[in-house]
Amino acid sequence: MAAVKVNELHREDLPWIIEYDESKCIQCGKCTAVCSFGAISPCVEMRKKSGNIAEKQNLEKVLVVKQNVGFENHCVGCGMCTAVCPNGAIKAVRNLDDRYAIRYRAEKGESLKRGGRSNLNTEGRTLDKIKIGRISQMTDPSLDAIRHTFEIKTPFGRVLSADKLGFDVDGNNIIQSRTLPPNRWIYPVIFGDMSIGAISSRMWEAIAIATAYLNEKVGLPIRMCTGEGGIPVSLLKSRYLKYMILQIASGHFGWNRIIETMPEMVEDPAGILIKIGQGAKPGDGGLLMANKVSEYVQEIRGVPKADLMSPPTHQGLYSIEESVQKMFLSMNAAFNFRVPVAIKVAASVTSVSVYNNLLRDPYNIVGGFFIDGFAGGTGAAHEISLNHTGHPITSKVRDCYLAAVHQGRQGEIPLFAGGGLGQTGSFAADAFKLICLGANGVFTGRHLLQIAGCCGNDTEKCNACSTGNCPAGIASQKACLTKRLDVDKVAENIVNYMIATDIELRKLMAPVGCSTLPVGRSDALITVDRHIAQRLDIQYSI
Amino acid sequence: MCRIGAIKSKKYLHPSIALKLMRSQQEGHDDSGFAFIMQDLGGIFEHHKDLPILSMAGTVEGTRKAEDILLNLGFKRVLQWTPNINHQKGLKIEPMPNYMFEVVQYPKSHKYATQEEKEELLIDTALKIRKALEEDNSGYIYAFWPDTLVLKEIGSPKDIGTYFSLWEENTELCSKVITAQCRQNTNYDIVRYAAHPFFLEGYTVLANGENTFYEKNRLYQQNLNRAYIGFESDSQCFLYTLHYLHKILKWPIQYYKHVITPLPIEKIEKRTDKDILLRIKASLSHLEINGPNTVLGVLPDYSMVCVCDSKKLRPVVIGRNDDMVVMTSEVAGINELLPDRDLSKDIYPTENETIVIKEDLTVERWQQ
């Protein structure tokens, strides 16, 4: 009887199995060259030629492509091999009997890590069960999405209630005598915080170029959040800084350079975002694996080559009041109270408590509340966090908005929602629905990567951002991989996508008769799900 | 569709003039109701201008309840007026059993009260009466305020006029400011409270249109002031915003339009007062209306206001002579009242205008 080592990793244990059709293969080698994971290799197999197999002369050597079996070099299903094969001779097929995760933990004694997004949230998505059902007819006619003038902008920064603006009246005019918290009108989509490190500098650059182009040429005042980890000094010194929201997270990576460059800045940044938590891995700090900490990343962050793990909390923040003080003293003061300072938290059962506290802060310091749902993406996280922690975004945005309504303070701290937007293909619809539920705007990160060519999805395809081997050159720092990314083309795609999104937002605003953002217009929404209707307080329709 | 009208005159006018104004616009409305507010009263009310008048309709029980509340609070009846009811057969009207218009003296406790304290008392009392009437559905309180008389009823305006003998002019019932509307608010339940004009603390508003941001307005207004209640009609929001801006915030009336239909940011950015307008736009974004509208209003000093929304508009025209200014939905209404006026002085307001008719009937036109 043949012996088999059942406790070893076998091909049949892997999440993806390579199907290879030798008869179509012309042995060009493209597939093995393109595979950034080393999951396939050229290999020689001994085959029976004819007659008696025991006779050595009846065997021949055949060159084939073989799937490698290993924890570090298994196939993630990215599909690059299929993409380059001229004959369709190879493809990765999902293995329904996959035992990889259990084998990994049993063999390594480590927590399994990956990038991407939560892979357990694609069925029954709440936003997909909501429709825009209040269509203006007759007395309040729909608008013309093509010909009508729309204003798709939202305030970013602390908004004071009218009675606290401190206006004086001089005859028929209002005059403003006191200094008010900084507030700017921006497009209600913010490019989400992905650091140079988590994504390649080329991908980051493409988003930055798209942001500048959208602002200066297209007229969409979109802002981009830098992510934690610093930004190029040349950008800090440029006039384009005004489109960038600088992020500070618990690791404070990159802030030495930002502070040192302040005297040479010619523009204020668009804002500061203090990242408290991230939806995809709530309660966990940032995680940048050492294999992505390239020399450039080391330089920009001011760190050695090592796994970079930001603490799960800001070490100096231990209460709402204290965090407000910290924002007040450091971030606001840093730019002389000219720049809105917002915070980003992971959506949580506790989000409303946090939001309430910030709303009641007597210093009026917090200029935006970013809530990140659990369907968001990440460069790297422990799989256990990705799959089992977090909170959906939809009900939490609604809860926060209604908590503000309860106090008569809706809109005072603009709400921004993110996490899995566009997951099922309708980014504009997701944004519109969240705005109707009470968000002032949305932020998106992973969706930009999808636009750029990320081959991962929510059903466990690829999700290898943590490895540094991103086959699309998006979440990698390896020059040979990042070269696959055409910076200009990606920037162009993002610009086009946002132009399309803008058109689609109009196509949703027009039928409900809105020429400005319908923040909190939950009366425009319906759902065929009774539980969603009840939970979100929108009309139940069948 | 609503048809609305507002008349301001140097001389006292009988409310039959409002019926005539609306009758000529009959093809534009659905003949489902008639409501009017008279302010700056003459006739039998002329000598009681400082005293509050209760305007209500109710069952016997309802009117008794209201009177009890007033008496318990220390108000004393000075004058009571009830319309002369004409019970003709075949009238299209759904009348209430009783209509009461009662002038009362303030309680002794308020003899030396400030104006503000008196106003607080009137609001508290009106809310108390409304709550009591709602408990057993025994009536409607339309106003409890000096120098103001309100009547709202369901039915054909012509027949409502006949029922209350409003077609017969007299000197007993007259005022210098009359606002009127000919339609029940058919978007929602037929409720008397839902009929324009709406009144609160000296502010009157009536609108022709639809408030697309009703939900936003309502949720924001419900916490702004204890008197912002009901919301039976999306147009009540226009009144509450006017009241909040002018009475509570004490902002000039020219800013009303900057709140309900703020300018696009692109236009604001080019202005010298951009900092203020951007703040207003952000702080009061939940009071924007974003729908087709013409809004007519009366302020506590009896000046009249007219604004339109900035994109879809609803019809309105202003005609005048030396003694009277009429603002209404159709020029046919003005032709009925002022056939010999100088037509070149007619005003067709634009989407950015705020038109104010001052006490002496001078017209101010403010561009947003």
C-alpha cells in the first residue's frame, strides 16, 4: 500500500487549483513568468510513451506547467496566468474542499493574515435591498438630469447651528464678527485613506494625479486622504496640497516630515483626519508587512525595514474629552485653526455614543465623523479580524444621523460613510442611499483599487495584498510588479469613473426632485425587506 | 393646484374681497376649501389691537374647553364675535358646530409683563388649547394673537362665503391685510390645520408649491421651537423657517431666500459677503426647500413678502394702485380687484427676488 503523509499540505488542500491543458500549451512561459506568487513553475514530467510501462525506453520527458504547493507560494486565484496565456491553456479554479486555513494555523502556529476585504458579506447586502422609491411626479416634477443645474457638494468642517454663528445685524445686512471653525464645501466623495506602503507609490500617485485633475480640469472638488505614512515632500510643498487630507494614525508614521515641511507649505491641506479605527479590522492597528516596507517606504515613514504595526489605539487618547483636547491642541493649532480636523472610526455598536460626545464637545473642534463599515478593504489584517469583527455601515450611519436629529444637531459634524461601497457594482447608488440615510458624503478606497485593475473580489479571489506580491502592482512595492501599473492610465480611469459617478448621482437626484444633496431624505427610500424598513425607519414596500 | 392671494390696503377691507380675488382664479384650484387670515383689524376689533384674539372652530365641548382654559389662566373675555351663519341647503361645506372669535384681556399677573413675556404666555396657552382639543378631537385653534383673525373651512369657497355670510360687505368685519387660499391640502389627510395660510406669532405664510425637502425641514424644525408642531402640510415648514429666521435669529428678511433657496456656491464665491452666505448655507442646509414654490408672507409689522424658489417656480403676480397691493397666483385675480390699475407697474417676481411691501405700500425689491 502506498504511504501518504496526511498532515502535509497537498494540492487538494489549497484554495485554488490550477487547471492546465497541456494540449493547448505552446510552452511560451508567460504564465510562470507573470505569476507573482510563484504558484506555478515549468516542470518536467515523465510520461508513458507506449507499450509496457516497466520498460524504461517507453517513457518520455514532457515539459508542463505545474502548480506549486506551499504556504508561501500557493495560488490565490488572481487569474494573471489566464490573462497572459495565448491559448487559454491554464486557469485557476476555486477549490470547494479547501483546507488551507486550517492547515496554515496547524502548521505555523500563527494567525492567518491576508489583505482585501471581508469575504463573508456579499449575500443579502442591505444597500442592495433599498431602492429609491419616492419619484417626483406631477406637482413636484422630476428634474432633468442632463440639462438641469445640480450642486453636489457638502460641507467639510464643523458646522455651527445658526444661533451660534454670532452674527450681528447692521441694517439689512448680517455681519460676521467672530472667528468660526474652518469649513469647506467639497464633493461628497473622498478618496479613502490608503498609505504609500499599503499600496504602491505608483498607485498612490495615480490617485493623487486623478484628484488634482478632477479638481482643476473637471470641476469636481474631490479630496484625497493620504493614509498614515506620510506623503512626498514635493507634494507637501506644492499647491496641490489643498486637495489632500493628511492622516494621522496611532503610529504617527510620516509626521516628522510633514511637520518639518510646514514652513515651506504654500497651501493648507484640505483637512486632517485622525484615524482612530478601520472598518475592515476594527480594534486592530495598522499592519504593514515587512515585505512591503521598501527603501522608499522606509524613507518616507522614517522607519527601518520591519513589520510595521501601529498600535490599536492612539497611546495618548484615553477618553473622548482627552481626544478632543488632543485634536484641539495639536492638529487644529498646527495649521492655526484654518484646517478642518475630522476623525475616522470603525463602525461599531458604540458609534452613536462617540458621535454624541463629539457633537456635545463645547469647543466645536471636530470637523467630520468618518464611519468605516466592516466591508471595507485593508492592505493586511489577521483573517480572524477581517471575517469576524466589525459592523455594517448602513444602520450605523442611520443611527448616528438620527441621534443628531434627536438633539436637533444634524449636520453640525458632517458624517462620512465608507466600507464596501460599490461592492456589487453600484457605487453611485450606494453613495446616494447612504446620503439619504443621513451621511453628508462617502469615502472610498478599495473601489479605487478595483478601478485600477485589482483582480481580487469578495469571494476570496486573490486578497493577497498582505504578501507584497500583488499581481496588479497595486498593493506591492516590488518594482517588477508595480511597473505593471500604468500610472497615467489608472489616473485616467479614476477620473472617468468619477465623471460617470457624478452623472449617475444626478440620475438619482433628478427623479426625486433634488438639485442639492438629499442629506437625510430617507423619505426617498423604500425597501422590500420589513426588517430593514423597521431598522432604518424607511418605507416598507411590497 | 393651490391658488393663493395676499392683499394689503391703506383702507379697511371686508373679506369678501378675498373671495372675489380667489373666485376669478377658480379654474386654477380644486374648489376644496377656503381659508383666510385677517390682520391689522378694523371694525369691531379696531379698538382692541393690543389684546389677543382666539380664533377657533369646534364642537360645543371644544369651545367650552378652550374658554375654560382661558378663564383658568386668568384671561378675561372682552368681546366675542361669531359669524352670521347662513344654513342654506345644498351648500358644499363641511362646517364645524361652533366658530369662536374672542378678544380677551391678559391675566392680571401679566399686567406689567414685558412684550416677550406676554408672547410666551400666548404661545403656551395656544399650545395648551390645541392639545386639549386634540385629545377628544373637539376642535381646532387657528390663532391666539392680537389683531389677528383666522378662519379655515372645507368645501367650495363660494359656498363657504355664503355659509358665513362673507359675501355681504359690512364695516363690522374688516382689516387692512388679508391673506387667502382656496384649496384643502390634498396631498395629505383633509385636515383643517393643513390649509394655508399658516400663522404663528404675527407671521403668516401661504405657499403654492411643494416642499421637496419636507422631511429634512420637519426633522430639523421639530427641535427648534416648541411651537413648531403639526406639520400637517409640507408648507408649514415655510412658516417655521420664516419665524425662526426673523423672530428668533432676528435676521433681516432678505436672508429668508438665502436660507430656503440658497445660491449655488459658484455664485456665492464671487460675492463680498461670501463668508456669511456660505455659513448660512451650511448651518441651515436642513431648511432648504428644493421644490417648486411661491411663498407669500406677512410679517408682524404687517409688511408683506413674496419669494419664489430658484428653479421650478410657481405663478405669482403683484398688482397695485395707490391704496392697495395685491399679490396672487393669477393676474385674473388682480384684474378683478384692480381693473383700472397701471399695468406697467405689475411685478412678475424672478427666481432671485425678495419683494417686500412696506407699511406705506412702497415696494422694495431685493436681489438675492
